[in-house]
Amino acid sequence: MSAVALSANSPKNAGRVQPMAIALLLPITIVSLVGFVAPVANLLVLSFQKAEGTGALLGGFTTETWTTVLQDMFYLHLILNSIATSLVITVLTLVTSYPIALYLHRSRGSWRNVLLVLVISPLLLSAVVRTYGWIAILSDQGVVNRTLMFFGMTSPIRLVFNMTGVVIGLTEILMPYMILALLAGFGHLDRQAEEAALTLGATPFTVFRRIILPLSLPGIALGSLLCFVLAVSSFITPKLLGGGRVFLLATEIYDQAIVSLNWPVAATLSGVILIIFGTALLFYTRLLKSVM
């Protein structure tokens, strides 16, 4: 062992590293406490309070709101519908993004840079702008319906202000996140292993199923977690593309907090979303351990 390594591992230097680490972690710790932990704690406190019809909080401590939310069939259906919709959106995003990400991963030179810019460029636009764009595309007089009617369809298909429009819009909006996560996971791919399998007689589909897909599972898990979390908490797209007819957790939280002024219910539903996030993160962690 070199003298430099011995000096770094000595008890004297070990005591000096800790204050430096604390100094580096202090700013992000303060930001997290002020910007995340404190608001979440305030929400949890609100969820255990009562409110009048005017929105005034009565204080005290009660579990009545949690009991009502977890026993009311409307809220249970709302939670299950939000989870199911987010899972469908995540699967569709993965299926549509995987070929693009794999092709982008194997591209070389300036063409790869052009493709990467095209993938990232939608993130430069606001979700509101992209959602209004989808309203124009999917409306009764939009590009999709006009094209279908040109080929003989007699009446337009209802693609907006329903769940179909929400799923289509969120799938496209979340695709860049999935593609970037998949690209990060494709770093485990080994081109030589694929070539060796082909020379041994494996078909391209077998190479994909036995080599490419297993090695890309970490990226798939990361992208799925990211898209699921963003889909569950999405508000703008369901509100606009749903036209007030699609009820999900985020839209209901907005209605309870801003329209009905029922902050305890809104805080309770926010707590439910946090529980869903924690469950998804736990599932992701266990899945990652099993594939690594």
C-alpha cells in the first residue's frame, strides 16, 4: 500500500473528511427540508384535522378524513383507476420508447446527436403547450379524424375529453423520460455477446429475448418507475385532455383544495399518492436487486 493511501486511511485524516462531507451535504439537506419535508409534514398534519364548509380549519386531531377516504367507494375507485391508468400509460410508454432508445443507442456519429436532440426537444416545451397541441390533433376536426374520414370513415372518433385522449397525451409526454432512462440502462449491453450468440446459431429474436432484454432490465425498471410516478401525479394533461370528465387523484386533489375548499380531504389524497410512490419505489428497489 502506498504512502498516500496510508495517509488517506489514517484516523487523523478520517476525522477531517467528515466535516467536509457535512459541509457539502448541508445545502441540499436544507433545501430538501424546506422545500419537501416541511410541506409534506404540513400536509400530513392537515389530513388529521377537520374543516368547515367554508374551508376554515377547526384544528384538533381526528382520523375521520382518512377513514372516510379509505371506506368511500368513490375514493377507492378513484385510487384504483389512477393506479390502473398510470400502469397502462407506463406500459404503452415503454413499448413505444424501447425501439427508439435501442436504435438511438446503436447509432453513431452526427446522426446520433440529431436523434438525441429530437428526443430531448419535447422537454423544452411546456406540458400545457403540448397538451393543447394534442387537443388540436385529436379533436373531431383534427388531423387524425380528418385522415380517417378521408379514407372512408363516416363520423369522427371521440379521442379527446375522455380517458383515451388522456392516455395518448400522457404517453407521448412521458416518452422522453422513458427513452433517457432506457439509454442509461443500455450501458450494460455487450455487442460482442450478441455477435457471439448469432454465430452460434441464435435467431435475432432469441438474442433479443435472452441477451438484450435481460441486460436492459435496470433501464426498464428505472424508466417505468419514473413514468409511473409522473403519470400518477400528472394534473395538467388529465385536466385539459379529460375535459373535466376524467377523474384521477391529481385532478380530485385540485377540486377538493381549490373548488370545495376541503383541505383535509385534499391532504389525505396527497398522502395516498405518497404511499403509492413509496410502494412503487420499494417494488423498484427489490426488482433491481433481483436483476443485478
